[in-house]
Amino acid sequence: MQEILSRYETVTEDAVNEWFRVGEATDFPENSGACIKYKNKQIAVYNFSRIGKWYATQNLCPHKMEMVLSLGMIGDKDDIPKVACPMHKKNFSLEDGSGLGGNDLKIATYPVKIENGNVYIGFSD
């Protein structure tokens, strides 16, 4: 399990050394998520069109170790954009990956940029 978790580390925009094209913006459902694969990682990509922002996180829910976060409900909690795991409703900030339910669970986040209608996720490995 530690090996799976170690593949997911939050990447800041400053640390990006590769912008990976994951598709066109129109490939992603509005106000929902989709999953892409980068090397050995599953990444959840969210088109939060209601607030005009894009987010990317690990797809692995750290609660029950299931690859399901891209299927989660997005919304906000106390004005913090969040995703709720579809299995057990654990909530995570889309901004920094922190757990919003009073637990110490956290998910990795990745920077997203849109250029010429294409979606790019930033990685440091």
C-alpha cells in the first residue's frame, strides 16, 4: 500500500517539469470528473465549470484505497471547492488535497492549465 501512495505527491506549479496533454477541454464533462492515466498514475481531472476552474488530483481514495475519486461529486464546503468520494463520502479539498471531514486523510493535487482548448496537467517526475 505504501508503494501506491508514494506514486502520488502533490505537485506545485513551481515544481512542474512536464506539462502532459490529457485531451481537449470538450473531452471532459462539465461540473464532473474523468480519469486519465499518466505513467503508472491514475489522475482525476475535474472541469468545475460552474466556478470556471479546473482541478486534478490522484484518483485513489486514501480511505478505502479505491480508484474512484474521478466519479465523486464536486461542490464546495465552506467556500472550499471539494470532491466527495462516491463510496464513503469522504471530502477532500480540490485546492490543496486536505481532508475536510476532520480526519488526517489527504490527496495529491496537480496544477492544470488550458491552452488553445487543450487540457494539460503538470507533473514533476
